[in-house]
Amino acid sequence: MAQVLWSGRLEEKPEAEAFAFESSILVDARMALDDVRGSRAHAAMLGACGIIPADAAAKLYAALADMARELEAGTLAVDADVEDVHSFIEGVLTERLGDLGRMVHAGRSRNDQVAVDLRLYLKRVVPGLRAELLQTIAALLDRAEEHADTVMPGYTHMQRAQPVTLGHHLVAWCAGLERDAGRLSDALARLDECPLGAGALAGSGLPLDRRMTASALGFPRPTLNSMDSVADRDFALELASACAILMTHLSRFCEDVVIWATEEFGFIDLAEAWSTGSSIMPQKKNPDFAELIRGKAGRSVGDLVTLLTLMKGLPYAYDRDMQEDKEALFDTLDTTRACLRIFRPMMATARFRKERMEAACTGGFLEATDVAEYLVRKGLPFRKAHEVAALVVRDCVAAGQRTIAERTLEELRARSELFDADLYRAIVPASCAAARSLPGGPAPEEVRRQIGELRKRLGV
Ligand code: ARG
């Protein structure tokens, strides 16, 4: 077992299995660069404040800069036998600089160190995740533009409800994803405070300059309270929540895709590269990628529950339970990113079967609401208009007719004198969709406006 940072106090060491159990290096190794950055800022501040000699600080700073380069080049590999990434970085420093390396931890604890490392890591990777999300929105908006006037059934209760456009449906997805992008930005803005200098929980009696390290690390300010600094993982909860919601969205979109890809619906034809075959049934073309994204949403929801459960019983301030935060948080960030990177090309290459979508608007009386609105426009109170339209639908069903247009004007007039020949134009599916041109509606022109608005808001 490698030397641990706390070997002075305890003579007996944990057994190998116990050491492996408490070690976090396999999970926190990905914060190595962030630990080096935090350590550099801390060392420079110790020198500037006269806590360690200036030349010692300069040597620490230079050695840490070398380590950063080597980590990036892959010539310095994280040693899996140490307790955690903080022990690893300080260990290498001490190996290289001897006693000088032992100076770096003055006024610092792994409790504030892990808090700053994690925030630095998140500031480094979450913008990339957000960029993936924006690219996904952009790809969906391209498809929405292409299909601004492709008419399809809109559903409630999984029953055909009213004609909409595919563009409208795809912009509905994007509206949710825009909020996801907002949630990621909000979480990033709120985590942008530097916990360094909080020490184990009570700060330090040494004259540290917390503002200096905060600004060297690109944080606008230090955190307010040292106990909160090491006890708080709200930022992890917020990001895990943002990811769980985003994944819930992707899961629902994929559910739509899986349904659309059935022979029964036949609304979408996924590209071969984004489908899989069956090991036994030669004819199969399965939407496994969509199903996997839907399945992986479960992980993200689980990760959020893990984090909330982890935090809910913890007395202030730091408790070792918190080490478990990273595995769940990294898992949800990785999962979300991976899913976006699959979902985007899957949707960009899919072929939408316009003819099937349009055909599905006929039969099912999706035009019934438009019949009622037609009568409202002619002065009939809506409740009456609704009743007339319902009776017309019943007449159709009794006569074995699939659409209201199959009824003659005479038959319609038996239900209301207000019907005229212009009704027939109003109840063509494309007209029904086009008539709903209010802000937010499915009319092609309005969908194009929504697309433009989202593009402008998000810069995509
Ligand atoms: N690996 C630990 C974590 O992730 C670092 C902090 C350890 N602090 C301690 N007092 N043992 O939380």
C-alpha cells in the first residue's frame, strides 16, 4: 500500500481490501488536472502571502506546471494504488521536490480541496455537455424546418387528437431541451464560487488570501462560509437534476421514435446505421439505440436519487459519505453526453414517412374540433357546436364513413343549418393544421417563426 497522507496518527494500516474500499482514485483520477490547478493557485498564494518562502512557492508552481503538461501528454499516469487524486498529486510533488513538496498543504484540507477540484472539473466539462445539447437542438430544428408543413396526427392519451405538423412536434421537443440548457447554465452560475481556504471546515489561522486563489482559478469570489463550503453539494444535486430531466426528455422522444418505427405507425424509417438486426429473426430492423437511450434515462434518475439520499442524513460539515458523490455525478454527466451524441445523428439521418403521417390524419375524425370551430365562427355557442360535431361523428360511425367530408351537405345540414360548402375546405387535415396559427400553434408559418425564435435565443 502506498503512503497515505494521514500516516502520522495511526500506526496500523487498513488491510488491502479495506484500503481499496475506501480509496477513490479510480473515480476521482479524472480530476487530476483540476487538482494540479487548484494546488498551483494555492502554492502561489502561500508564497505571495509569505506563508512559505517565495522561491519554494515558485518551485512548487513550476513542478505542478510540469505535472499538468505530463498529465495532458499522457507521460504521467495516475497511480491506482494511492488513496485518492489529492494524495497522488501531492505524492508526486514530494517525490520530485522532497520537503518542498510537503509545504503545499499548509492551510488546506482535502475537504476544501475536493470541493474546489470538483467545481473546477464541472466548469471544465459541463459547458461541453451544454454545447452537445445545443447541437442536438440545432439538428432537430433543421429537421423541423424541413417538415414545417408535413401534416401528422397529434395525440393525447395516445389517441389521435388533432392534425399538427411534424415541425410542430419537433419544436415541442426543442422547447424542453432549451429549458435543459437553461438549467445547466443556472447550475454553472451558482457553483461559480471558490471553496479553497475553507480548510477541513473552519478555515485557517494562517493568513491565506482566499480572494487571490478564487480569482487565480477563475471564480468571481470565494464561498461565503467555510462550513458550508465543505458540506455543500447542491451543485452536484442541481446538475444531476438537470441531467435527469434532460434524460427524461430524451427518453420520451425515444419513446415517440420507437412507436413511430413500428409497422403499425410507420412514421419513421431509421437509418440502417442507427438500427440493429436480430440474431434470430432475419427480417428485423430494431430501434435499439432509441431503446437504450430510454433505458439509460433510468441511470440518470437513479444517480439523482443516489445523490439526494447520500446527502439527506449528513450532519455538518464534511462526512466521508460525500466521497460517493462523484461516481453518481460523473455517471449521469457521461451518460447524458453519450446519449446526446447518439440521439443527434439518429434523428439527423432518419427518414420521416410523410405519406404515412398524412394518411394517419384521415379516419379517426381529427377534424371534429375544426367542425365545432367552424360552427362557432358562424355564431353557434361552443357547447352547442361541440354537440353538433359529436352528432356528426356519430352519424359517420353509424354510416361506416371514415371522415366527416364523406357526408353530403344535406346530411350535415340535418344536424345544423349553419353548414355550408366551405366546410369541406376547412376540414382537410392540412387546412386544420394551417388554421391553428396562433403563437405556439402547428401552422407551418408559425412553426417557422418558432424555429427562428429558438435559433435566435440559443444562437444555433
Ligand atoms: N476522496 C475524498 C472525497 O472525495 C476526499 C476528501 C477526503 N477527506 C477526508 N477527510 N478523508 O470526499
